[in-house]
Amino acid sequence: MSDPADEIVRTNIRAHQDGGGPITRLFETGAIGSDLLPALDAAAARAEDQGDHEGASRIGDVISYAATVGDRPAVPNWPTC
């Protein structure tokens, strides 16, 4: 069984994937690299600019999660549904 936090992360960034970039890597594999936080910051700013305040807040939650977890490779058994 996967960690509920992992499922929440995937839900929060599902609509903000970046075509193979760091957000998509997190979504698909759970990997967190040094390029993720700037990409999430940019995605949150775009969401705010588009009036998606809830989406921006959810990305902010993922930023907190990623900052707490730190850099890591792909996670075995990362949820894929």
C-alpha cells in the first residue's frame, strides 16, 4: 500500500505536469531533484495568474512536501493510478 501523502502529491500536480520535466517526473516516479522546486514555484505562479487559487495552494503543499523530503531518486512502488 502506498503512503497517502504520495497520493495527495500526485492529485495536487496531476493538472500541472510539464511534459517530462521535473513535475512530471515527480508525478510518474516520485523522484525529486534540484530542478523541482523552481518548476513548482513557476507552476504555482501560473495557476495564480490564471485565477486558480486553489490549484496554486495545492502546488504550495507539494512544495512543502518536496522541501521536507529533499532530493531522492525514483521511489519503488510509487502509485501510478
